[in-house]
Amino acid sequence: MTYLILLPIVWFLYHKIKFKRQPEEYRKALKSCYIKEWDEAINFLKNLQRRLPEYLPAYTLLANVYTRANRFDEALEVASQLPDEYIDVAQDIQTNVWLFKRIYERRKDNV
């Protein structure tokens, strides 16, 4: 029974430790995304890409931020920068970007 009481605390600590293990720029970019500061998040992620070009979560988050900021061409460019071994991730990003771009265009036409 006491294990059930401790489970949420352990779960919270696990996620806190996991978050702290991410690069600093990535954490700051996530925080910027939560408050919808897209340009600030983009700057953090671009700096992270220069410092750690092999860090895949930076690419996926950057494409997501560009999409949320309605900068679809830049999001597609990020997908094209992924190495060949991540072709399935790049295709998923491209599919999502095109989907959101079509939704954005429909909403813009209806207004």
C-alpha cells in the first residue's frame, strides 16, 4: 500500500532527472514553447544544432516550432537536414508539416 503512495513521487523525480539530462538549450527551448515564444525557441534550437549537430530531438522540436509559428518552408528544410538513417523521421515530419500547412491555408481562406 505504501508503494502506491510513493509511486507518484518516484515518477515525478524520474521525469525531473530525465529533463535535467537534456542539453540546456533544449530545456530552454521547451520552456519557450510552453509560453509560445517561438522565435526564442528557434534561437535556442539553432544554437544547439551548431553545438550538437547529431542531437535528433533538436531537429524534431525545431520542425515542430516552425510549424506552430506557421513557417512551413523552414520546417520542411529542417526535415531535409536529417541524416539518411532517419529517413522515416524526416518523412513523418514532412507529412505533419504538409497537413498543418493545408489546415492553415483552409483557415486563412475562411476568414
